[in-house]
Amino acid sequence: MIQTILVEDDLYIQKYFAERLETNGGFRLAGVYRDAFEAERHCDRTVQLILMDVQTQHKHSGLAAAGRIKQAFPNVKILVVTSLVDPEVLTKARTGVADSLWYKDHGTAELLDVIRRTLAGEHVFPDTAPAVEMEDTMSDQFSPRQLSILRWYIRGLTYQEIADKLGITKRGVRWALDDMVEKGGFENREALVATAIENKLMVTTLKEEA
């Protein structure tokens, strides 16, 4: 039996995943948690697999917890399971924080396949994060630079601070945001920001430490 920890803050999804694991056999749930940091405290050398949500209870970051677990227990397999399409989530997961990543809307059969491949030693990651609808366009029509600018803008940096971080001009920052507003058919930048957050394209509130 594969000693497994499940981390999922949505109780409905948590119950669904737990039932799928238990009915498919081969898995023993050693712990089920809504908070990634709580799961981190209860992890030990007997755990073989962790299904880790990214945005967990109290806004605790599953990626931060996964990174610390990997340092303490390198042999545990960590599969990040998320509905967040923020490209930064995929990028961070690939840096050694997790062994694989799966998006929740891809179906349970695929999840079980990814679990078994991960346990067998594969690293299963999609090439890109899913695109989401942004009013009149899709998020993959925005450049990586534009997404970076939008991320820092949502975090409250000034145009000049964003420009300094990215090595561009303040005028370039304004142009990038205006271009996104125009492409998406938004009324203003505030509408662009609201849609990005609502569609989970940008996640800026995760806490790295307890």
C-alpha cells in the first residue's frame, strides 16, 4: 500500500479525491489535510506520495510546503494538483519543488495515470499552463513580459518600480498594460486585474511561511 497524504482545502474535492484513491486500491491515506503547512508538520519517512494543492487553507502555499518537504524527505513523490492556471505555479513546480503537476479539470482517469507514472519515477508536467478566457481574448495572447508586468502591477508596484525590475521604461510598462486592456476589450485596467484574479491567472496572496 502506498502511504499517501492528500492536501486539498475544498472539502467536496477532498472527499472526491479520497474516494477515488481508496476505491482504486493500492493507496492508504495516512493523512488528509486542508492546510499544506499542517500536512508538512505531519509528514515523515513513511510517506511515499503527497497530492498537494497549491492554494490551501489560510492562503498557505502548497508549493512552499512541498519544497520544504522535498528537502527533508527527498524520496517522497509530490504531485501538485491545482486549478490555478497562473504560469508561475507551473514554473515553480518544475524547479524541484514537485515531481509532477496535474490540473484538476483534466479528469480522474488522467490523474491516476499521472500518479502511477510519478511513482514509477517519471516527471509529468504540461508544456504550458492552460489558457483562460479574458473577455475578448485568451490569456495565451498576452506575452510572458506582459504577464510579468501585470503580476507586479497587481502586487501594487508603481510603474517605475516595475520598469526597474524588468529593465524597461516606465512608458513601456504603461504601453503593455494598455495593450492588454485593448486586446481583451476591457473598460480599464481595474477590469483587467479583476478578471485575471477571478480566472486564477494571477495568484499573489500565497503565504510562504506560517
